[in-house]
Amino acid sequence: MLRAIDFFNLNEYRFRDLFIDTEYVWEGLVRIKTYLKDKLEGNTGAIRRGSSFVDQTCVMYRGEVITGGFEIDATGKKVLVKMDGSVLEGASVIYAGSHLLDDYIYIGSNTIIEPCALIKGPTIIGNNSEIRHGAYIRGEVLVGDECVVGHTTEIKSSVMLGGSKAGHFAYIGDSILGSVNLGAGTKLANLKMIDSQVVVNAEGQVFKTGLRKFGAVLADGVETGCNSVTTPGTLLGKKVVLYPNCTARGYYPPETIIKAKRNKDFAKLNRIGQ
């Protein structure tokens, strides 16, 4: 019920070995540091050149950094890089004005890093992903293929397995996301107000995670509405829908719809006051 395979189609994701021999899905969070240490081979040193600020738009193509002679066509859904009349298939674009704070950053192919995005290592970013203007990647982050870290979205100590979309104003802390879509303003809170470990309440049982910081696990197919919130230790099963302006807490089985409960007393007071 609470295994990684209960939440994700792991065969489709590049970071699936993060969950080998785990009993509970949140154990993947504990392994992020070790995984990055073992797997990360940074490829942004030639872009940074010792500076955190990228002062010239450049292209990464087949292991090389190209700083001139190319054209960028961003008019379609997919950004195309052209050189000498040919499209450079799989080329990634790192725009001037972005920030790469250290060399412990890997950027995959056909990925876009927009101006004013800030990335700290250690971080792996996969293929066909977008790190949009104003995004903040705080380190110890795994971003898979076809993901979006959007405008003013902050992510730290988390995993986006693939097809994970957080397009606008989201906070993702110590969380694991499958192929999901987060509505604007979604917040995955990761720290309890009371100084104690995060526990998971599921099917009448209480599971001690041993984690002081643990946000949420969002299974494949989850949709969250605008300005929705999950409290620490929330697990949303496959195809769960969290309505706008709602708060989720605990475990929700697949295909649950989470709506706000109507406050009858408040409604009654409104009628009296009219």
C-alpha cells in the first residue's frame, strides 16, 4: 500500500533505482544525497567558468558548449536550436541571466534553463525539461525527463520522477512527485510546527518515518488545484484530485477527490448578518 510501486510506474523513470530494497516510498528521500554522490557528473563547468552568473546565452550539444553562431527559435511549443541551417537535435539552451551556483549540476539534453532561474548543486536535471524564469532549485534535487520547474517555484531535497509539472508559484520541499500537475500556488509543506518527526496516518495505522522534514508523495496522475496545500507526511495515491484552496493531510487512496468541507456555522452567520 505504501511502497514506491504503489504510487509510481517505476519502469518509466530514470531515478527508479532510488527505491531499490525500500519498504516505504518515503525512504527514497533519505537516499537522495547518496544517489547524487554516486551518480552526479556535473557538466556545467565550461558554462560557469568560475562564476555563478551566466553572462552569455549558450548551447550544450553532444557534450560541448557552444557560445556563438547559433539561432534559437522559441516560437513553437519546442525550442529549436539551429546552426548553419540545420537543427541541433537534443541541444539544451542555458540563457544569459540564469545562475548556476556550483559545478555539481548536470543538465540533460533538449532542456531549457531560462533567465533568472537559480540552481544550486547537487542537482540532476533530465532531458526535455524546462527550468523557467525565476525558478529556485535549492540543491539535493532530482528532476527527471519532461518536467517543469516553473516561475517562482522553489524546490529542495526532492524528486520529480518524470512528467512532473509545477508551472507556477509552487513550493516543493522534501517530496516525491510522479507524473503530476500542480496548480498555481500549490504548497507541499515539509516541516511540522511542533518539533517532532513526521508520521504518516494511513488506513488506521500510524507509521513513524524518522524524518523531521517530509513534505508529500504525489503518485502518477495526481492533480492539485490552485492554492492547495498538503501538510507534512501527506500521501496522495494515483489519480487523486485535490481541489483548489483545499488542504490535504494523511493518506488518500487512488482516485480520491478531496474537496473542502462546507462550514455550515459560517454560512449560517453570514445569513444572520445579511
